[in-house]
Amino acid sequence: MFGEGSRTGDLESCFQKLVVFGSGEGKMGGGVLNGWKDIPMELLLRILSLVDDRSVIMASGVCTGWRDAVCLGLTQLCLSWCKDNMNELVLSLAPKFTKLQTLTLRQNKPQLEDEAVEAIANFCHDLQDLDLSKSFKLTDCSLYALAHGCPNLTKLNISGLAFSDTALAYLTGFCRNLKSLNLCGCLRTATDTALQAIAYNCKQLRYLNLGWCDGVTDVGVICLALGCPDLRSLDLCGCVLITDESVIALADRCLHLRSLGLYYCQNITDRAMYSLANSKVKSKHDLWNSVKRRGYNSEDEGLMNLNISQCTALTPSAVQAVCDSFPALHTCPGMHSLIKSGCLNLASVHCACSFQAHRAVSLPHPAH
């Protein structure tokens, strides 16, 4: 199943590096270790932290002691290396690795089925971070199972999948601690109805990817702005139906927004840009209150990434106003965080770095 032979040689090598040997026997903490199968749990977990996930899984089958140690100590697992039989692997591991908090199941070809996700939901109740991207065989049953079995989820990636908006809305009703949600390419899932549910249930949401969800409209985005004021990153690239109203709502309500993707949102005009620029005034007031509460944090500086590529209705003056308001937006080489590809009319827009560099070159040098 794993595509390679035994990895016990790797474990032996790690053991020799970490244990002091004397007269053919390892000694640690006053005890004698006759072989690497006798090592204590703490040392075993340290060794396993140095090897790949395949070796960890194989180690869990060495003996009951190792199995118990791995099952109790393993909190992160990635199975994306499994090119075949991932479904069967998950079915066999889920009942053992019940302490998992992070699980990555991204696939190059669809393998995972609902029964595997149901097993995860039945046994891995501490799960917080789950990546199911490219699991094209999954149906709504998987989201319903996760809703009941994994209510502590804070990060979920279901990009490209075709769940119904009803199933996603149901999930958010149980997984209310979600902070990061990737719905990129989920055309059937990411609708205004789903966004309304997210806004109502997931008040702590910080990162949301809606890239190429072309059914999203101002209705859904405005609900998000009202319900998720702590948003830090929002990708609306390819959401061709949104207008200035969405950006205005975000500028007005999401004062912690640091990254905004508007690629190919061709209904966006200067009005949206000026609303972003003017939001800095509110942000400064919010920043001052934040500093008084918990000290200065660089993340409180405002927009740090803005993608307006192919937003051909924008003019240089409006975009320059945004750039001037947020010093973290850069157009200079190697630091592009204001992305304006395909907008030839915006070639004159430059960040403060560019102006300073130009000024330094232009100033006359003192005579010697």
C-alpha cells in the first residue's frame, strides 16, 4: 500500500543518534534499552517527528506499545503521498489515530469516498484542520458527517468540490469556530445562501477563498462584511457579478482586512477604490484602540495585498489613492503586493518606495 519496503532502518538510525550506547546496550534515565522496541514513549515520539508519515504509520504496526504511543501522541498527519488506496488507508487509520488535530488528504486523482470521511467524523473528534481538496467523489453526506463529528474545525479546505450550498450551510451551524475556509472553484457550493449562513454562524472567520465562484453576488458579500468583521483575507477573483457595493461594505465593516482579491471583477470602479482609501481613517481609530488594548502589531497596518488585475474600469488616480493610504502595498520589483496585470492604464501608479527611489536618483549630488 505504501509503495516502499520496510523503513525500520530509518528508525534504527534515529535511535542510534538519540540514545547513548554502552557495551551493546542503550542506557537512558537509569534504565537499560536492549533494542529500539523498548524505548520510552517520549523518545519514540521524538524519533517519529524526524521521519515521514509513511514511517510513522509503519511504526504503529511494530508492536502494541508502539501502536499505543503513536495513537496517543500523533496530532498531525498528511496522506497526500498515497497515490492509490487512500480510501482504505483512511478507513484503517481513523479508528487508531483519534487524537489527530490536522489531517491533509489532498489528492492528485480522486480516491476518497464518503465512508472514509464518515470514519474520520466518527473517531477524530479533536480535528481542527482538514484538507479535502480534489476529493471529487465526495457527496453532501461527508459534510453532514463532519458537522456532527468534528465541531471543533477551525480550518477547512474543500476547494473544487461540488457540495450543495444546503450542506455547507448545515456544516456552519455546527462548526461555528471556523476561521479559514477555502471554497475556491466550488461553484455549486458557494452561493449567496451559503454565504449568508457563514456570516450568521462563523463570526470568527478570518480567511475565505471564493475564487471563481461566479454565482456570488453583492448580497452574499455584504452579508459576509456584516457578519464576519474580523475578516483578514478574502479572495473574490473571478466573482464577476460583484460590484462596488461589495467592496464598499468590506471597507466599511472589515477594518482588519489585509488581503483582497478582485481579479477579473470588471464591474469594480473608482468608487470602490476610494472607499478602500477612505477606510484607512476608520482603521487608524481602530488601530489606536487596538494598541491601547494589546500593544502594536504590524498586522494592524491595513491592506497589504490587493489584486485588481483585469479590473479595466479603474483609473490611475483612484488606485493611487489606495496605494497612498496603505504603505504596505508595493508596486516595486520583488515586492509586488498591488497586482494590476492587464490594466495598462494603471502603469503610472507607484508605491511610496518607487517615489523615494526616483527622488533619490533625481536629487543633485553635492560637489566634492
